[in-house]
Amino acid sequence: MSETRMSGRLIAAARVLTGITQKVLAAEAKVSLDALKLMEADDAALLPASPDVAALRRALEHFGAVFIPDGNNMGAGVRLK
């Protein structure tokens, strides 16, 4: 299975699905709150791979998010464990 490319919309969806605030996610990922807000504001644009994006993904997975790669003519998604 391929790794899901992250977008601001996907990060925001995972955060809301897991029931955590931006402040809690930023603290868990050790990413600045401003950086998280900027990423989420990028909406559907794919984010470039970076240590911050990887840290956010790990933190969201810690809170129970499971990322689903795009395929079968469907976009990437997120669900709970």
C-alpha cells in the first residue's frame, strides 16, 4: 500500500475526526500552531514532504487516525481505528 500524500484538508479532517484541537495537535507533533494553521489553510493542495508534515501524521495516527491512500478513482481519505 502506498503512503497517503497529505493535504491541509486531510490534516484538518483527521484532526476533527479524532476530536482534538489545533492547539493539542500542534503540541503533540511539536509543530508551531501557526504552521499547522497555515497547512490547514492550504486546503486541498498537496503539501510537500517535510518533517512537520511527518510529525503531524504521526501525531494524528497516535490519536487514532488511519490514512487511506487514493486509488480506484477515489481520493485519499481518513478514518478512525
